[in-house]
Amino acid sequence: MEKQRLAARSAIVTGAARGIGQAIARRLAMEGANVVIADIDITEAEEVAASLRASGFGARACEVDIAETSALEKFVRVVTDDVGSCDILVNNAAVLDASKTSELTIERYRDVMRVNLDGALGLTLKLLPLLKQSSCARVVNVASIMGMRGSRDSIPYSTAKGGLINLTRCLACDLADHGILVNAIAPGFVDTRMALLPDGSGHEHETDWFQAVYIKHGRIPMRRAGTSTEIANAAYFLCSDDASYVTGQVLLVDGGASATF
């Protein structure tokens, strides 16, 4: 096995039971980190942790609903008591929303914001005591290219992701004195469960409009969707020692889609 560049470091990845979060957790574990698979779905989280342990990596599952303050407090107590450290925090947990403006309610908007933005800030603040103790602390927020530009039927999701991007910049400024580096990745179109159409009719990337606009006519210059592994590779870089002078940045991992806007 190649040298594990995150050996002896502890990492927490939220929303790690599937998709991008799971891929990031796997990459960090492969690099030697002891990873906490944090997710609201504890059954799937346990399966991921067991799979990593079976491959010889350090991992444990922990249930948390980042939108609930009491759940965050319980989660942080467990991490503090059982793990005792936090060198890497990846705020990945999120919910998708594609509500039409004509159908959007303020209650739904607030629900999405509580998970996608408030949850990331809440967990980061509660883990600050542990992060400050680390000599190599990293916070990586998983945003989206939808937080960079406007788009139809995306007010809650895109607003939250846009807020997460500026939260990243603000935290980077506030935490630099403690040696904590804070960055974000902004994935483009990625083959995950979030790409399934809300009405259950299929996969977004298989629709005629996606194939025509993004693939045939090159709105994505690389003419394909990304993979969770490719997003995880970018996240690993920001967690690694190679990013020791990088903070407050947003790394777009989108196959060039943002270059064509």
C-alpha cells in the first residue's frame, strides 16, 4: 500500500452514507485517516463503516441530524468522548430541492436552509474546540456550482449553497489565527442519487435536454458528468498538507461547465 498521507488524523464527513460524502470518506480512509461516517441514516452509515473496516481502514458510524441542535450536541459529545480529536471536517450533508417558485413555501425554504447552510455552520462551531487543538485542521464545505449562478426552480438549494460559499470565506478569515484552513468544493453535474428526477421518471443526465445542451453542444466542455470519486479527489487535496497555503477558496469541480456560463 502506498504511504498513507493522512495517517493518525481523524476526519468527520457528514452525509457520508452515500454519494459524494461516501466517496470522500473512502478517500480519506484510504489515505490513513480514522473516519467518522456521520449520517441521519445510521443503517447505511454502519454498512459503509463496516465495509471500510473490512478493507483494513479506520471507520465508525455515528447518527446525526445536523438540522437539530440537540442532535448536534449529542453527536459532538460522542466524538469528543470516543474519538477525542478532529483534524478534518467535511460538511457534505444536504437535501435537494427543486420547488417551483409558484409552489414554494417559506417553511420549505427554511427546512432546506437549516440542513444545507445552518447545519454546516452549527457543526463547525461546535467542533471548534477540537479543531483548535489540531496542528493540521481542515474544514471543507461541499457547495455546488448552483451556488455560483442563478437557475430555475432552485431558490432554497441555490441560496443555501451560495451562502455556504461565503460562509467558507468568512470562516477562513476568522479561523486563520488558529491555523484552521477552510475551503469549499463546488461540484457540477455528478452521477449520484441526487441526479434522479424528483418525480421518479428517470435520471437527469439521461434526459433529452441534458444530452443535447450539456453533452452534444458542449455546455460541459468535457461532455460528461463527473463521478463521486473525482469530487473526492478534490476534497482530499484540500484536506492534505499539499493545501497548506490554501484557505477561503472555492474549487469548482465541474468538467468546465462554469467556464461556459
